[in-house]
Amino acid sequence: MDNTYISIIEALIFASDDSLAADEIIRAIKEIDGEDVEINKQEIENAVEILNNAYNQNGNSFRIIRVA
């Protein structure tokens, strides 16, 4: 996955007042880059894992968690 999308996913998550489902993130990315963008739920989950690993390595006191 392109680092640009990881940054967009991070921005969407932290800018939202409410939790975001993967489908909502995908819809927002397609609104930004067009409907022909190929991105799926697994790629969103992978991006969140990459972000959490980076937060852990940097010693951040927060992480992104999945809520029901």
C-alpha cells in the first residue's frame, strides 16, 4: 500500500469524532482519488497495523484500536 494512503487513513481516523468503519474509510479515499482506486478492507487493516507498529516504535502512548 502506498504511504500516501496510510497517511490519509491516519488523518481520517484522527480527524473523526466517531469511530470509522473500513467501508467509510474506503468511501472517503474513493471520493478523494476517484472510484477506480482499488482498496479493500484488508488493506485498511494492514495500514492500521503499520501505523500501530510505527506508534509503538516511536514510543507513542496511543494506538488505534478496533471497536465493535
